[in-house]
Amino acid sequence: MNAMKAKVWVVDDDVAVQQSVSVLLGAFGFETYCAASAEQFLHDEAEQTADAMVVDLRLPGKSGIDLLKQLTKEGRAVPTVLISGHRDDDVLAQLESFHAVCFLMKPFNPKSLIDWLSEHCVC
């Protein structure tokens, strides 16, 4: 078994979501970091490398999709699971232009998240 743990950032303004996703991912061997906004992630991320992200679509300030666009433009995109309690077909249509992006509606099936990250995380 590989000793390296995949580093997954959870970017969500809801602390309960941050905590529950972190506990879930930790139970499956992922190392997690949390940020409450895209701006906080961008500030903190300079010191950390992300192998994957779980990002809320609706964040204060930059949205999850804005964060994804910025990272893609900068060549720093990593496999990302976008989560939201709201279905937005305009946003979903944009996701096809990104590499390795998954969309899950809240509340999502934990197995779906773990399976997708396990398949797409390479560290």
C-alpha cells in the first residue's frame, strides 16, 4: 500500500459540511484540509499541494465554478467534486469543458464521493 495520502481540500462555507466530509474522507485514508471560501483556499493553497478538491458550488465571493475556472486557467486544476444543494443546468453544462470533474447533489451518497476520489486521485 502506498504510504502517501492523497491531500483533498474541502471548500465549503458550511462548517458542518467541512467537518462531515473531512471525517468521511479521513476514514478512507485521505488527508484533508478545509477552507470556507475560494479566496481562503487560494490564500492557503500556496503552502499546500492539492491532489483533489471537494468544492461547494455556491460560496461567498468566488463561486465553486469560478475557482475551478481560475485553477484551470493557471494550469493548477486537480480532480474536483462539485457539491450543491441546488441543481443548476447552466453550470452543469459548463462542467463538460473541465477535465476530471464530478457533480454531486447534497445530500450525496458517501460511497459515490469515495469511489470517485479513489478512482481519480493519484499521488
